Amino acid sequence: MRRTALALTAAALSFACAGIPAVHAQSVMRSPNLNIQSRMPTINPTVAPRINPVVGINRTPPGINTPRVGVTSTLPNARFSPNLSPACSYAHRDSSGECREKPVSLSDGGGAGKSTKNGKDGKNGGAGRNGPLAALNPTAVPNEFVAEIDGSLSDAQADALARRHGLVRLQSLNFPLVGATIGLFRITDGRPVEKARRSFAAASGVRSVQLNFRYVLQDQKAAPTEGDPAQYALAKLRLPQAHTLASGANVTIAVIDSGIDDRHPELLNSVADNYDALGSKEGPHVHGTGIAGAIVSHARLMGSAPQARILGIRAFGTAANGAESTTFVILKALNYAVLHGAQIVNMSFAGPKDPLIERGIGATAARGIVMVAASGNAGAKSPPLYPAANANVIAVSATDAGDKLFAASNRGGHIAIAAPGVDIFLPAPDGKYQMTSGTSFSAAYISGLAALMLERNPALKPGELRAILMRTARDLGSPGRDDQFGAGQADAFAAVSSITAAPAVPVAAIPAAPAVESVAGRQQVLPTRALNQPAAAMASDKSAASEANRPAAQ
């Protein structure tokens, strides 16, 4: 279906794929280091009405030689990213950004999708929207909880334990990241979830029980704008200059998100591995593809780290109100990222404070891995959202082409830095492109910038990297750090320039090494690993195989 206008409405939530005509090169920006061209596409005049062109944008400090991102045309018939939260005012959103007055429809969070004798599951194997918890806590999956259980229990023993307490075990996995066996359980006897939770928590062999919280991706449709600001983010972040010093080579970024179209021209040969924490058969998704594109685009567009490697981890599946995930699935994703060599983890999603995810993030930080998260799109009145509000995570807010704060961006004392996130031009599935907004994409730009910094000096610790990012940021808003922009808008060139490059190791001195080796208690994917090579098995159903995957040092 071809769009005839760029106007968006709050009701336009469809995932229908729009056809896009051939993209024409016009305005060209080249990174001297990478010989990568970013050609701004033009719109087919038969598809959309003429829109006034945008004058070149160059709002960087005086004296800085940055390319002008002048755009003299509008987009092709681009696919607009759907708003993954229901349309309502920010005052009516809950802590995850969802509308409080809207019903909740959920997937089973990566469970086995088993039906139960006493209740019907949803289409995706999840609980129905009329469960007793839905009205009380819309940020959690109705009738489900996750529990840490004794790792010595066999599957048969765990199932028997669940049955004695009116539950069915959907799945249980050993998570080396947190050194625990975590099970996903569903109530089968119709009891209120709190009563079932208390009963199960008191059982022998059960160490902790909590809700299976929901998380939502953080993109949002923007209001129609005049002209095509396209890749204004490049000049704002001074990425072309930064790419003369580093491009993200040999740095691995885990993208915990929805599915990525790794065949898109912008992403070819950049996705080193794909893991589906949902065990689903869904195809690529607009959000995950856009996030990867903000980091590694290298055809018509330019990402913040064009030569970085992506570990694509699908943790978000399509649901009635967009794409969502749960505690259990996100913990699986974090576990996989850490044990498969991620140096940076991008988390462009938000939800409530979650004990298990907090535990996983703490374990990830202890391994020296940089974590970046979207601050959230729930607006000024929202409480802090997680994982961005965790002290180990770099929380990113969003700005527009005029350096104003994105209206939907969360605020707070936890905000570290800001990056462009309004009207961002990115790849979409099936070789298409999209114009979208959200703190999701601001976070992705910062994850790429972190890769540039780690290429420059792989020994940088997460705290040191955060300090450099904030120290070199361009101040916005009130003088000094504030709750809207943090330290200010990121400056990639200043950040990378301030880092002393690690000394080069002579080729003759590099010893032969296997494709994967253990470094500081975690597996690290080496530069010699071939792209698209299948990864080693990770957390699997509790069995002898899962025990074999436990790292030697924890």
C-alpha cells in the first residue's frame, strides 16, 4: 500500500509493510576513513505532495569544520515505524509507557506455549487479557511469575513441585550470568497471583518468586515535520570527523530488541550472530532493524559505528499493542550477550524496576561490559524507567534537529547524556527505509559511539567511558548537568579524540588463538571469527547440556 501523505495519526498502529520505490542518490556525505557514502533519498512526486525543502543544518559550535547536511527533497514512500505504545497523553501512561485505561494483551514471554486444562492461552501461547492480575498490574504478564529454583531439581521434580502448588512449569533454564536456575510458571487453578506466589515462595526448593514483568520498545511516531531532516544526527554528533579516528572495528555490540533484517543493504556483513530468545518464527521487525541501522548502516546511510559487529538478539515479539518482552526473556537475552562476547549491550526498551533484571545487569557490569539504554518515551510526568535508571547503565534522552528535548523523552537525575532521536531516517525490513522517533534510537547512536571509543582503547572501563562521554558532551539546556539532557548532547569527535589510542601490537607478536576464548570470566568473540558463523549453544532447557555450557569461572 502506498502512502499519499506524511501526516500521521495516533491510531496508525498497523505493521503493514509499505512499498518503497527506488531510492535516488542526491546529497552525499563521505567518511574519509571508510569511503562510505550516505546518499539522501528523494521522494517520488507521484507518491507524496511537495514539501518545502529544509535548509542545511549546521548548528555545531563556531570554528568546527562539519559538513552541512542540507536536504533539498523529501523521503521516498518510507515506511513509518508504528508507535509501540497505545496512543494517549503522557499523564495517562503507566511506568512502562502504556495507557492505563487500555486492556492488556500479552504473549507468554518465551514459554513453551502449552495449553492448560483450566484456562485458555492467547494466540501466542500467552495468558488471556482477563486474568486477575491484568487489572491490578498491567506491567506484568497475567497469571505468570518467574522463580529461582534449586538447580539440583530434575525436570520431573520441578514439574511435580509446580503441580503441588497449582502451577505448570513452562520453562526452566540455567543462567550462568546470575549463577541460578530460573523457571517460568503459570497459575492453572484460578487463584489470585499473589496468593499463588506466597504459597510457592514458601515451598522447599524455591529461593525467590517475582512477577514476570513486561517491557516495551521505545520508538514513537513523531508529528509531521516540514521537510526531510534525514541524517542531521551525523553533523550533530560530529560522526564523520570521529570516523577518521575510529569506526567501531572489532567491537561487538549486542542489540537486545526485535528481529533484525540482516539482509538489508545497510546491514550486510555486520550482523555476526543471531539468537532468538523467544524461540519464535517471526521475521525481521521495523524496530530491531532500525536500531541496528543507527549503529552500523554503511550503504546509503551512515551509522555511528559502521564497522562494529552486531549480536542480534530477538527478545521482543509482536503483540496486540506493539512489540513486547518479559523478565524471563530479557534475562535469557542478557545471559546470551555476556557469554557470547558482547562488549556493549544496547537496550532500547523500558519497563518497571525488576529484581531479576537488576541482578542480571549487576552481573553484566561486574564483567566490565558497557550497557546503554533508552530513557523511555513516557514523558515528563513518568517515574524513572528501567533498565535506564539502573546506576550501571548509561541512560540516554532524545533531542531533535533544533537541539530541543523530544517531548516524550523521560527526564530524571539518572539521565547521563542526550543524542538525536526525533525524525531519524533508518533502514526498515525488506530493503526499505523509515522515518521514526524515540529514545530508542538515541541510545543506539550512543552504543555506536561507545564502540568507537572501545576501538580506540579496548581497555576502557564502563565508568571511564561514561565519564569521557559526559565530560566531552556539548552542554544543552540549563548550564551544567540537568535532568533533561544529562551532561548535554554527545560529541563523538571530542570523545574519541580525548582517548589515547592503545599501542599497536606487532603482527609477529600476536599468538595463534582459537575463535573463542575466555577473558576475565566471560567468552569473547575474537576479530578472527567469521561473520554469520553459528554461535555456541547457550542457555537451554534445564538438562545436562545446559550444565555443560556453564563457564569454568563464575
